Amino acid sequence: MLVRIVKLTFKRENITSFEHIFQKTKQGIRAFEGCRYLELYQDKADDRIFFTYSHWENEQSLEAYRGSSFFKEVWGQTKPLFSAKPEAWSVNRIETLN
């Protein structure tokens, strides 16, 4: 399994627009083949910063999503809202404690 963490920093005036886009598309993201989990976080100190946290079956599943017309449409709507370049990490989960 691959864990994907993406940091998104928005212009303050675009936060509501991003939240609307996420609400409209989150089920489609989660239902994409290979996506097993999806969460959205907002930074407590700077409300312009959001993080998506998703689990993917493998690198191929994530790349299929990133190459999809669905992703391109969502990204096309989201990209103009940023105030900083997005940052992304693909990581392997080593351990989970509950």
C-alpha cells in the first residue's frame, strides 16, 4: 500500500471555493479504482493550508488516478486557487498503533 500526502496552500479568498470543490468530488476520488482511504485536514495555525491523506493499493493505482480525466478536471478547477506550489509525498506505512 502507498500513502499519499499532499499539502495545498490557498489564497484566503479561495478557501470556500476549494471546500466546495472537495465536497463535490470527494466521493469520486474515494471511489476511484485503487483508492482505499481519503481524508482532508486543515492546519490549525494557518487556515489556508490543507492536507489530503489517501491510501492507494500501489503506485500504479495512484498514477492511473493522476492520469485520469477526472483528476485533470478536478486539478484544473483547484490549481488557480493556490497561493503556493503544492507539495506531495508518497510514503510507505511502516507501522500503525491503535
